[in-house]
Amino acid sequence: MFLFPIGDPEGVRYRSIPIATIALVLANVIVYAFEFLAPYPEGYERMVYALGMAPTVVHNQFGFGALSGVTSMFMHSREGLLSLHLIGNMVYLWTFGRRVEDACGPVRYMVFYFTAGLCSALLFILASGLDSPIPVIGASGAVSGVMGAYLILFPGARIRTIFWVVVPIPYPLYLRAFWFLIPWLVYQLLPAIDQLQGYGLSSVAYFGHLGGFFGALSIFLFLRRDALYRYVTGVDL
Amino acid sequence: MPIMARETGAQATWSRMGMLHESRKLTAEGIEAAKNRRQLQAEALLSDALILDPENEEALLWLSRVAVRPEDRRASLEKLVALNPANEAARVALHATQRHPQGEAGLRDLVARAESATAGGARRGALAAWKAVLDFDPGNEQAVSAVVRLLGSDHRPQARALVQRALTHNPHNGGLKLLYAEALAESNRWDDVKRVLPTVGPRDLSAAQAFERMGRLHLSAGQMTAAREAFARAVELPDHAPLTHFQLARLLDREGMTERAVVAYREVVDRTWGTPEARQAEQRLREISPYLPRSVADSWPFILREAAGWVVFVFLLAVMDSGVRVAGMSASGVAAIMLAAIGGTCWAVSGAVTGTVRFFGARAIGQGSRRALRVAGVALCLAAVALGLFNSLRSTALLLARIHSG
């Protein structure tokens, strides 16, 4: 059983079309289309090792080096025509990114997104060892950053959420962001501790998620002036 | 000489303020004694308070309850009503002392019986009980408003006559005047409503609901400024209806007071989430936002902050580009990272606390310490950015020098 956000019903203040969020979703889908069209498994694996971020690639500076921290954000695991990895990340990005982008503006939001992604990559590198050859792929680190920013900026906002018990229950709940994201953070933290102690068997990069989430703390550097003014004066964004 | 005169005036003012302060202190002690059933001590303390400040309304009211001799009680009440004819509690008590054989307690008993009859739901019985109250005190606001409510819209002329009669007995009561204005409004006598409303002074009303009623009446009569003032007073009082903010916001917006209108609209959105009014407020907020004072928008911390975001991004890329080698970094680079980490943490903790506190709806908690934390965080972050920039420039200069030397 788990909770799945399917939308944020609350209105935006500045711009009704979230250009940057749409662009990011499209970019991820296009890269996935290339992955899907690449010969399987050789072509796909070559893409993962070239564009995915392995700590040793960054540390020893070969291949794409530091740039793999950025390219890996657009890669997702190939699971047929529909990838749950891609769909999950993009739904989370759409749900939480729309209002965060509204508070930042598209350009600053893009920079924030990559900053959170880089924070995620750095924590992943430090946690998994500088010479680990296993690459990590996915937008989830950056998306975690967007979720962290959402929690800081709109803790009381309601998220349209569905329960998933074997199959999705078609009656959405309107959970406050605080009650959705804090349990989510705890759910990331516990397996991350397991992984640090060498017990974790999951292929999920929990430290990447945590890195992105803590990277969200830099959101104050990317807010619109008006939005920051609202925030510091205690008026809702 | 003028200096001497001013000094004497100031001394007199200070002396008067001291006496008022002492009188309030004695009153508080007297009330405490009365509540602990030490009647004689309470009477002495309250009498002393009245020597220092003969116009102390609270002391007079409590003295009228604790004085041993009935004539002293009546004298206190008479003085209090003379001082403030709108003091309903004093007026009712004085009336009861003069009219009811059992005094104030007897009238209270009648009111309690009427209240329980109303709660019981029997209309006829409740009307009879309230009329019994009105027999002893025809100007009793509580009884009149209860009877008007029970009579309903079928007996408007009767209700208006009742209120008019009550006003002849109790001409200073703001609540009765409001009831009369409402009765006139129901008969579409708007000119009369406009004449009655200004006679209700803000001092006559003490409940948010009364100010809301007055605001609505002013609004219906087309007196926008007066309506805004009434709604503004209502929202200052506890237990006001959340939608009063909506009325206030619309009036402020209409009169061009955008800053206050924005605050009022935000209150509507926060307090009445999901209602049509909240949606309208949200819509209007979008139209009149963004709202940021020019002085803040152009201030250097706001401009520097935007540059800092880019620098942090470039800085992270540089850390990745160096192969995450802390040992290979210069001392200033390490110091910049540490400062950024500490500053970012301060800023983040401040933000997280603000978010949590806001979520639980208690904005006032720890506001000062959060602001201090944020200021410290911003200062450290700016220091980190400055150091990071210095580090980058120095590295670039060293690189250029190396290239130049071949």
C-alpha cells in the first residue's frame, strides 16, 4: 500500500502555464524515447553507463565526468513502452513542480532544479563511496528537491492523493503537503540508513533522494522577489 | 518662566498617571478579594481606588456588588450610570434595584427562566417569560432582541413598536438602536436608517456580531466608509465571523487601499478555504498581485540573493568538476563550503520552522528568534558567496598566470 499524488488543485499566482515543468517533462520523455529505440540490451546499457552517473566517473574524471551528474537526471530505467520509473517521477514533478515554478519563475526554477539534482548527486557519491562503479539514473533526486521546496513554501497546501492498495482506489484524498511529505521523508531516511550499514538490498538511490530533498533548502535563493517578500513577511505565497 | 510652567504641567500629568495606576491596582486587588468572599476588605480596597480615581467604572461596578449597605450599592450604580449611560450592566442592575422586590438577583432569575424557556423551544412560553422581564425592565436589550427574534418577520410593526418603547426607557443603548435601524431597514425606510446609525457610537457596542450587523446596515444604506469602519472594528474583536474579512476586503479594495485589501483577502483564503468567497478572494488576489513595495524590490539583499543562487549552482558544478576532492581544494574553498553549509542550515532551519509554525496556524510563536536565525543565515550565505567568488577569481588568475608563463 502506498500514497500516490495525482495533482495539486490549488491555483497559481503569477503564470498559468508552467513552461519549465512542461519542458522538463518533455525532455525526460524524449530521452526515454531514445532509450526505448536503442537496441536492447547493448545499446541501452551503453547509454546507461555513458550518461548515468557513477561515482568513479566523477571522482576519476573520465567519460562525461561531472557532466554525468546532469545527464543522469534525464535517464530512466527501461521497462517497456511505459516506464513506471519515468511516469512516477514525472507525475511527482508535475504535482509539486507547478507551484514551485510559479513561485520562482521558469528560469530560476530550472537552475534550482539542477542545483537540487547536483546536491542529490553529491550526497549519493559521498554515501556510496568515491570509486563505486554502479551508475545511478533518474530525475528523482531533482524531483525530491522540488518536493522539499514545496514543503517549505506550501506546507499547508492540499495534494490530491490516491491510495494504491494492489490497484489504485479511485477516490482521491486531499492531504496537506505536510502530512504527505514528512512521512515520505521518513520513508526515505530509514532505508538510507540501512543502505549505509550495508543491509539494503533495494536498487533505489535513497541517498540521492535525501540529497535532493536537502538541496531544496537553497530554494530561498531562487524565489521571485515578490514571493520571498511574501514568505518573510508571513503572508501566504 | 515658560519652562517652569511646562515642568509643573508635566509633574501634574505624572502625578495623575501615578494615581490612575494605583487606582487600577487597588481595583484588581478589590476584585480578587470579592471573588474570594472577603467582602469587607473588597469594599475598603474599592473605596480607596475610587478616592484616587472617582471615575473608575470597574471599581464602581464591583462596589455596587460588594457594598454592605443597600444605599451605598444604589449610589455606586447611580454614579456609574451618570458617568456612562451606555453601561448596560450598570443600568440593568440599577433598574432592578429600583423596581424588582428582590433586586438584581430577582431580575437575573427572571432572565434565566426566559433563557431556559427559549432553549426549550416553546415559542409562546418563551415570549411570556421575556415579556415578564420587560414588565420590570422595559429597556432590557437582551429581552427586546429575544422577543423581536421570536416574533419573526410576520409581526414587523409590533417588533418596531417594542424597540421604540424600549428606546424611550434606555435611550443610550447601542444594541437597541441597531435593532431599531434593522426594523426600519426591513420596512425600506432607508432615510431613517441613515439618521439612526450615526447615533450608535463605537463605545456603545462591544461584540463583533454587533459591529458586523452595523456594517451590513451601513452597506445596505450605501455608506461605504462607515461600513468599512464597522467591519474593521468587528475583525479586531474575538469571535468575529470569518466572512467579515471578505466584506472588509471588498470595501478596502473598492476604496483603493490595496495593501490592507490584500491582507484581508489572504485572511479570507486562509480561514474559509473551499467556499465561493475564498475562490473570489483568490481570483482577486491574483489580479492585484504581485504586490511588493518598490523599496524592498530594489534593496541590495534582494538583488544579491538572486546572484547568489547562480553562484551556488556554479559552485556545485565546480565541486563535481574537481572530482569531489576536498583535499585538493584551497583553504578558502573549504572555508566557503563550510560557511555555505552553516549559513544554509541556519536559513533552512528558519524556513522549516516558519513552515511548520505556519502549518499549525500559530504565526506569533518565536517570530523574533526565527528572524534572527534568518538574518544570521543570510549573512553567512552572503559571506560564503563572497569567499567562493574570491576563490574562483584567484583560481582563474593562477590558471592565467600558469598559461602566460608557458
